[in-house]
Amino acid sequence: MINKRKNISIILFAAIGFVWLVSACSKNVISGEDPYAEGKAPLGVYFEHLNRPIPAAKPGDIVQVSLRGTKQYEKEMELFLNEQLCVLQKVTDSTVSFIVPNQVATGGIKVKIREEIYFGPKVTIDGNVYLDPTFYISNGFNGPLNQLLSDRANPGNFIAVGNYKIFVNRGFDISAYDDVILGGIQRITTEGIASNVPLVQGIGAVGTINSIVQRADNKFYVAGQINKYNKDAVGNLARLNADGSLDTIRVAVLNDNLARPYDSFDTVSNFNASLDGGIIQKLFLTDREDVIAVGNFTQYSNIDYTQSTKTILSKKQILVRNIAKIGVDGKLDLNYNSNNTGTNGTVGSSVLLPSGKLVVVGNFTSYNGQPRNRIFALNADGTLDQGFQIGSGANDEIYSIFYNRRLNKMVIAGRFTTFNGQPANGVVVLQEDGQTDEQFKFGTTDDRRPNYAMLMNNSKVVVFGDFENYNNVRRSNLLILESNGEAKQHFNNMGPIVGRVTSINEGVTAAGHPCLYISGMINSVDGKNVFNIFKLIVKN
């Protein structure tokens, strides 16, 4: 009986508590305010068939999209194509038709009704610039490319260098190469496939190859931040045979262990030169095929094998900053740029002119103790060119410089806003003597900066950066501009690039149109995956 009474008491107490809790909650609901009382009812507007492709359109064309529930909001609705306001042509309960603006690039549709935003499908804008569909890249390079070199010995081929390990393409069975690392160097065709003249398979470069040049005998020099090449030690700089193998030589070395006679010899890099203390950005060949290296290194060294063993090397070191000229024998040219103290900042890029002059850009304000704001030129003998007419130079960093031999002009791009005291929004075209080409004026980009620029043979200027607008029009971050800086609609119809451009090579299609081989660390272009390289047709 006692247990039953206890159970009944517990049940009654729980019931009373439940009634009190429900009563308290009911009172709170009745007396409290509805937290959603000020919320807005949905407008009932939505896009249909978002994944259905829309045919490419040109400025002035009428485009129709499936958009439900908009008829009643026709007078309140605004429609944008890639952020450019469009004129509405017809609105029904299920569709909206609009006129493509005169100035617009490929992009998405956005509809604004009152304060509500609805995002619609992408519209491809037809024009003279488009990805070459025959340039076949399957899974491409698994790391960034830094340079494409036209292979003189094998026309129709490039040597692609960078910081990647594997190149996967049509006809290349990766499963058969589990232990093969290409190490930042690969020969590909101008169609984007693995060449039928492959380089010797091996480990390749351990590190990053930034630059490559080709000698008259078709051997190569490569440079960057490289510790080894095919297991042999190198100091950021190496000479390769025409097949891509390291140019080596067998040398006699000291051996203090007579029980190991094979330690009296060693196979080493035949180009006995290292540039240490930093990375090499660019390499150039002189008419005599000496090597000029430009970068952020601090010293040159070579090895005296007569005083070395296989494991202990005797190095001769010479201080040399930023720029060095090295002979075919690997010896530093002490007469070139003597007493070099270098820049007081970082070097970004450089070009070698046909005259032998070297033009260097970066983020510095002096060279060898003489004021030079982010740009200077050296004469062919390595002395500072006092006649290079850049005046006060740039007021901020210059990222890149490109030289066009046909036009005898250069173009620089960077973070600067003035050049030689005049307004310059990050891109300037220069004559060979450093004078500014006043015809070209780079437009406004809403304080976003260009990272790379190049000059096409037809005088068009290609500019890449982190901008989204050019002269108040939403554009791709790869612009193709006229020689005066104008962005004509039919050359600026493409969608954006996701990634970073580091190199552009110009070619010609079978139909005679210019084409651009663009490489770098690039994920996609115009919504298509490209695996760090793509080919762009620029139709005349």
C-alpha cells in the first residue's frame, strides 16, 4: 500500500507541474509579440531551368529566360546581365525577355524586385574572342606554369616549365607512370597534347623552374629555385641536353679511401655555376650565348673539384646581387656589372632588348646606390644606362614587363598610379629608350590593379588583373585593348579567369587569326576548367 500511494503522489505531482507549465507557456504566447510580424511575404518569383544552356547572344539581341511570377511586378523589376542594366522587352507570368546591352561581357542574370534579388542563368556573349575548342587539355598540369618556350628544334612544340609534377593528357596513361615525376618540364604541342618528341623521363627538377632558354645547339638552360635535377645537385641553375637530360661530365675528385677506387671520380653537372641566396626569376642568352640571370640571389659559386671529394665540396663564392652574367664555361663575368650592390628591394621581372640592354622592374627605389624607382636599364656591358628616359619612374611596385620585338615596344603592369610624374593606372607602354607611349591610356578599374600585361603584334594590349570593371563596364579580368586603351565590345566578350596569368605567347591560327597561349596558375576560364593553360582565339 505504501508503494502505491507513493506512485499516485508522484503521478499527481507531475500532472500538476505539466498543467502549470502549459499554462505559463500559453500566457507567454498570448502576451508576447510575434517575432515574425514584420517579415515580408515571399514574392513567389523563381527561375526555372537554371541548368539549361542559353544560346550565345550579341549586343542588341533579345534573350528570353524562364522566370515565374514576375508579371505583377513588371513595373518594379530591374534585370541585369553581368551587372549591366538591361531593357525589358516582354514580361509574362512564366518568361522574361530582355535586350542585351551594347557593352557587356559573359555573365549571369540578376533580377531585382523591391529589395529582393534573384540570380539566374549565365548568358554567353558572342564576340571575336573565344577558347579554341581544338586545344585539347584533359587533366593538364597539376601545378602552375611559369613559361612556355617555343621549341626551335621541334616547330609546333612548346617546352612548358613551372612547379608541377605530373602532366596528364590524351594518350598519356598515368597509371603506367606511378614512379615518374616530370619535375616542372614537359614538351607539349601547340594543340595542347603531349609531344611525340618527349623529353627524357626522370625526376626532373626538385623545386620550381621559373625560366628556360634554348641555345643554338638546342641545349637548354633552366633556372629558378632548383636544388637538384635528376638526382644531381644544382644551384638554381642548370644546363640540359636537347632531350631534357642534365648535361653532365665525369671529373676526378680527391679520395682518401683507397679501398673505394670508384670514389676517385664523380659525375656532376657540366655547367659548374650556382646562384644562391634567393631565386632566379629570368634567364637570357646573349649573342655569344653567355647567360644573364636576373632575380633575388646574393652570390655566385662554383666548385673546385681538384680540392673536393664526392661528399665534401670546395666552393669558391663571389658576392653578386640580382644580376649576373655567366660564360658558357660556367665562370662569372667579372667585367659585367662590376661592383654590383644590387637593388634595395625585390626584382620582379626583366626583358633583354636586341641592343643588348637589360630592363629590370620590381619593388625597389635604387640600384647600385643610384636612385631608380622600380625600373632601370643596363647597357650591354652591364653599366647603368643613364639615358633610359623613365624620369622619376613608378610610384609603386611594377609586377611585370613584356617586350614585343616586332613593335620595338615594352609594356609594364603593376600597383603604381603614376609614372614619370604623370597619372598611370597600373599599365604603361614604353618605347625602347624608356619614353612613355602617350597614345595608350589605361582606363579605370575601381582601384583594382593589373598583374600582367603583354603587347600583341597587331598593337593590341592584353591586360590581366584582379579587376572586375573597366571604364565602368563589367568586364573579364583579361582585357584585350586597342593601342589607345579602348576596350572594344567584340574583343571583350569573355567571362572571367579564375587564377593568375604569368605568361602569354602569341601565335597564328590556320585561318590567319592571332591566338594567345595563356598559362599560369589557372583553374578555369569563362566557366570552363583549363588546368593552368589555355588557347584563346582573337579573331580579326
